[in-house]
Amino acid sequence: MATVLSVSGSPSASSRTSRLLRHLDERLSAQGHDVIPLDVRSIPAEALLGADFRHPAIVEATDLFARADGVVVGTPVYKASYSGVLKALLDLLPQYALTGKTVLPLATGGSIAHVLAIDYALRPVLTSMGAAHIVQGWFTLDKDITVHDDGFLSVAPAATEALAQVVDQFSAALDRTPLLAVAG
């Protein structure tokens, strides 16, 4: 199966976005994919903000993108766009870091007013980075994600169903990608 890099672009350690991504990682792992989580907030701020391309954490992140067959990119939406910490990382990657990769964009936010952030803010950047295929993304309302005191995550039923569909669509696209490469 494929290697999937699951990137959380949330700056918060208690982020619903990160928790949701790790929850979805379990589904991808159960489907046989090797999932590698990357929380951008774990990259030192001085490397991101100082644009230090040679910093070991940036080199490692670049290598993770290069090794991945597919990438899940999750971000909270701030002011109708993806997070600044995610932007900082994407700016430090090679221009075509997503060439040949299948990508699943996901976003979380407090209002449906931000639902188009995936298509109008995030998707153009992913496309410019050479993504071979960007599957249908999904926006999940913060109110549909609950983190319980014991750390258990629950997602509202309608959102659970929609997320399962987009993750399964992503997984199926990953399974087809090698066949397309051989045929081409």
C-alpha cells in the first residue's frame, strides 16, 4: 500500500484539527497504508519564521513529503484561509514538492462561512506545488468535533459519514495511482 503523510497545520497543541487528523489516520492505517503524522507546530518556530531551509527539522519535513505517495493536509481556517504555520512550511518546501502525489485537503472552522477556504485558499497552493490529483476535500465544523476528558474523540454522525467517504475516496485514488503510472 501507499505511504501517506498526514500534515496538521494547526498551531495549537489541543487542536481539534490535529485530533481529527489522527482519528482519520487510523482509518487509513486500517486500510493498509503506512501513515506518518506531521504536526507543523512541532517544527521549531525559528526554522519556519527564519526560512532556514537547512534546519534539520525542515530537511526532515522535506524528506517526508518526498517519500510520501499521498498527503493529507488539515488546517483550521483563520480569516477565510489556512493557518499561517502551514503557510510557513509550504513556503519552505521545494516548488513542486507535491508532484505525482494524491492530496486530500481538510479544514475545520467555527462557521460554514469558511467552507470555501479549501477550494479558494488551500487548493490553489496545492495545485501550484504539482499535486497529481487533489481529491474532494472536506470542511468540518468545530461543533461537530468533541474531545472528551479521557482524550476520546467523537465526531457528529453526519460529519463522520462525510469524512469516511472522502478518506475512502483518497485511499482508492492512492491505490489507483501506481496503476496509472505503469500505464503511462
